Amino acid sequence: MKTILIVPTYNEYDSIGELVPMLLALPVEPVVIVVDDNSTDGTGELADTLSDNFRGRVLVIHRPAKLGLGTAYLAGFARALDEQVDAIVTMDADFSHHPRYIPAMVDMLNAGYDLVIGSRYVPGGATPDFPLSRRMLSWCANTFARTMLGLQARDTTAGFRCYRRSVLESLPLDTIFSSGYSFLVEMLFMVQRAGYRVGEVPITFEDRKQGQSKISQQEILKAIYTVMRLAILRLSLWLRR
Ligand SMILES: Nc1nc2c(ncn2[C@@H]2O[C@H](COP(=O)(O)OP(=O)(O)O)[C@@H](O)[C@H]2O)c(=O)[nH]1
Ligand SMILES: [Mg+2]
């Protein structure tokens, strides 16, 4: 399967110099798309250097400002679909989503799944170095989204995903309301409603070694709003049946 990896970045200078070569060395021989939102730490320039050094295998999308994780994925999807690829992977730049899991995720797609999640919450998955506060936040967000939206997957907020090309081509991505982190829940909701097969590969999610998390209070509030909005949509669709 021809594979593209989409890595959204905002101030990830300390990670991408190591991450990108590691990704390119994977047996799936991917192309990497970095979507940088005008990072202030030189991430965009470093991505351009990597693109020059690994010509044709590293593409860079520069956006003028921090426009949100969700729209960064959308920009990456649009670019990926211009290429002849079968599998489109999204992942963080900070090594929380370790490259070592990508081959198993692509294999599972090959085996017939339409979306494969690198999952913290299936047997074998773990978040060993999350502090208690982060563990609680993640657990609450996940449980809230799963129950309110009837999602089957165990890890509904994970950004480590491998999509089959036809999933991205068939879904009305332009109707997605969320621009930030809650994009992930909205996208999963859409994928499940469309009847696609969702699988999960267990991963050990390691806390980022460098830099800071970009998740903010505002993103958390937006995520709650997104789940409520989709829950109302789900209810109204159910009532109309
Ligand atoms: N392009 C872009 N990337 C973003 C934005 N927000 C977060 N990211 C990147 O998305 C990934 C996930 O963010 P991160 O801070 O690791 O979130 P966490 O893992 O939930 O703490 C990282 O690679 C970030 O650099 C954004 O607004 N634009
Ligand atoms: Mg992260």
C-alpha cells in the first residue's frame, strides 16, 4: 500500500529533525507531509530543509498562522489525495505516536479495515507516563465522547490514525465544523455513521519529550461543545427514523 504520513506541526523544531528521517526509513516507504502553521521556532524552515534533503519524499504545507489541528489535517488530506496513495496516516510530531506502530496500522488497513486507530485504550495499549491530571482529562474526554455519540472505538480522541483513501474521498469533509482537536471526534463519528470498519492497534503513548502540548482550555471547551452538538444531531436522526 502506498502510504502518506501527515504531521501537523506548531513549534516542533526539537522533534521533526529526528522524526522525519525515522519515518522515511520505515518499510512502508512513505511520503511525509508536514503541515506547519508558521511556527515561531523555525519548524517551517527546518521542514523546508528536510524537503530539500529528501527530495520528493517530504512535502511541506505552510499556513500563515496557527489555524487549528483539524484544518491542518484537512490541508494534509487534500494534498495527499493529489497523490496515488492508498493509506493516509495522521500523527503528532512529538514522538507520542511512535513510528514503530505504523507498519501494523497499515497492515490492518490492508486486512480490510477502513480506519485504523493507534489506540491507548485497547488491551496492550498504555499511557505509562501521563500524569494523573492528563490521565483523568483523557479518560473523561474519551468516555464522554463514546457514550454521548455511541462510538464503538475505545480510543475516540486519538490523532494517530490510518485512513483508507476511499474514506477520505467519500466523506463530506467540507461539512466538518470543528477546526481544532475536536475534529478527531467529529471525523470518527462520520466514519462510523457511514458504516466503515474501524480497527485499533494497541500503542504505548509516551508523553512528549520536548516542547509543550498545544491543547488549551479553549480546545477542551470546544470539544465539549462538539460532542453535545453531535449528540443532538444523533438524537434528531434517531427520532426521524
Ligand atoms: N499545523 C498545526 N499543528 C498543530 C496545531 N495544534 C497542534 N498542532 C500539532 O498537532 C500535534 C498534536 O498536538 P500536541 O500539542 O502534541 O497535543 P497533545 O498530544 O494532545 O498534547 C503536534 O504535532 C502539534 O505540533 C495547529 O493549530 N496547527
Ligand atoms: Mg502530542
